[in-house]
Amino acid sequence: MIESEEFVQALQDSGFDFFTGVPDSILAGIIATLMERRLYQPAVREDEAVAMAAGAYLGGKVPAVLMQNAGLGTSLNTLTSLNLLYRQPCLLIVSWRGFEGKDAPEYRVMGQTMTQLLDTVRLPHRTLSEQTVTEDLKWVAQTFMKERIPVALLLKHGVVRGLQP
Amino acid sequence: MRPEEGTIQSRARAIETLFGLIPDNVPVIICGGFPSREAFRIGDRPTHFYMLGSMGMAAAIGLGVAQAKPDKKVVVLDGDGNVLMGLGTLATAGALRLKNFIHVVLDNEVYGSSGNQPSYSQVVRLDQVAKAAGYVNVERVREREDLVYEFRDMLGKDGPSFLLVKVTEQAEDVGWVPLEPAQIAERFRKAIE
């Protein structure tokens, strides 16, 4: 399992310097580390978070947004009519709730259809794994810089340490 | 309930007044629909971010810019329907307590870009919601001279500030903003560097 400190450090080393989002248990360790480092400003909804990220990018920051996949539905209009339309990139760190249906019922549909949804609105995505974390982040940075659109990194349960002991 | 007696300004008139007071180097985020279209016609600047779509997100974009540029005042020109759609962002703005954030709401109490359907700002006091959310300076104005006085005051003060400007339903006969979205973003980014 990747320690949240290592993961946050790797994000910072990749240039990310503005973090916002809405929490999820899978993301809890990352958020705790970001808060310790005073890098995280909570949003109240995921669409607000991606809009704030667009504003931060306009102001010269390199933003990342944390959310659970339910938040992709909430932020869909903002992602398509702001971030994609105006070419305002951000990294979307999305926890994959409902992966293979093994989760609470509310995640069932999004858990099964998330990658198709991302493909449909043409948001590039990749699933983080412990073995390929360096390549994954390299791909994120390259896609972010080249396409200038949001890029989603999907986090399944247990890849980065969640709730801190 | 219609706009109270004494409302004398159209939204375009209010925008014109604000543009007379906003310094050239101040970033301005303008919500979509008629506010952006009228603003473009009244006085385009590279420091203007004209929104299309993402209704309700003007203040969120402004909060992002304001955090990235803490030494610049950032002005958001919003509408009542927009604020109601993104009402949670008033909480974020109050909690973040950014000194450089000025949120102006041009409140005509209707969804003016889609046929003047009534909005709940006819009965919900958005200025009181903003006050409760933690904006430091909150004012509600109708007359031009009050708008000038309060906005000038907010430009010189630490925020976050919230200015509710009651305006009429009148909309100017204006076309679309003739700029590509990516172009709007790129020139804004350069202009506020």
C-alpha cells in the first residue's frame, strides 16, 4: 500500500500546489496529509471544487481536486461547460466506490459505469496502482500539460492508505 | 412581490457604474447569460472572465482566483439565480475569509436570460444569507449613489465582501460574446499574471 505522505509528496513533486475537494474514506489519508501541510481547502460540492480549481489555474496554480465518484455526477456540467470548454486543466483524484459492485448500494451504478461516463465526455483517465505509481503520475502530468483538460486518476480501496491510524 | 419602490437602475447601468470604479488590473469574473453579454458590450477588458454555462459557479471560480492571487482584489459579478444555484459557495466564501474577495450580485429577482421566470430572491434575503455565512462586509443597495459609495468602500476594505444590487428586469439588446472560451481564459490568465 502507498503511504499517503509518499503519494502527496509525489503530487507536490509533479508540480501540484492547489488542492480542494470533498472527502471520501478512501481519500481520508491523502486529505489528512494535505491538511497537515496546509495545502487543502475544502469545498462543499464537487462542482464547486472543480470551478475553484479552474479559478486557481487561471491564477497560475496547478490544481488537483479530490472526490468520490458520486461527485463526478455532481460536477458533470461544470467539467464540460467550464473546465473542458475553457481548457482549464486539473487533476481529478477520484475514489472508485462501488468497484465490482462490492460496496454500499448507492455506489452500484456509478461504480459500474464511471469509466464509460469519463470516456463519453472525453475525460482521460487511468487507475492508480502501487506498482506503476511513478508512470501513472508521469502520464497525469504529460496529459495535463499537453491536452489542458481535466485528467482523472482513479483510486480503488486499499491502494493509498485511507483513514489514518 | 416585485422589486421595491425606488429601484432605479437597470443591470446594464449598474455594470457601467461598477466598471467606472474597478481598476484596470482587477480580475472580474462575470456570470453567464445577459450579465456577461452586457458587460462585454459596455466595456471589454482582458481582465474579464466571461462565463458560458457552469451556472452557479462564478463565485467558486472567483475564490480560486482570489486564493491564487492574494495580493489582488478579485471581483465576481453574479446574478440572483446563479447565487441560488450555487448557494453552498456562500458558506465556502464565508469560511475561507479571503480578504481580497468581492462578490457583487446583480439581483433582478428573475431568470432574465430565459424569459423572466421568478427567482426565490424575491422572498429570500440573499444579503442576510451572506451575512450568516460569514462575509465580513455585507450591503444591499438600490440607488446609483449608494452603489458607488458601497463598492468603493469595499475596494478599500478587507473582505470577503458581499454587495447585493437590486436592479430592474431590463435587458439590453446585446449579442453573444464574440470570443472563443479558450481565448477568454488565456487572455485573462495573461492579464492577471
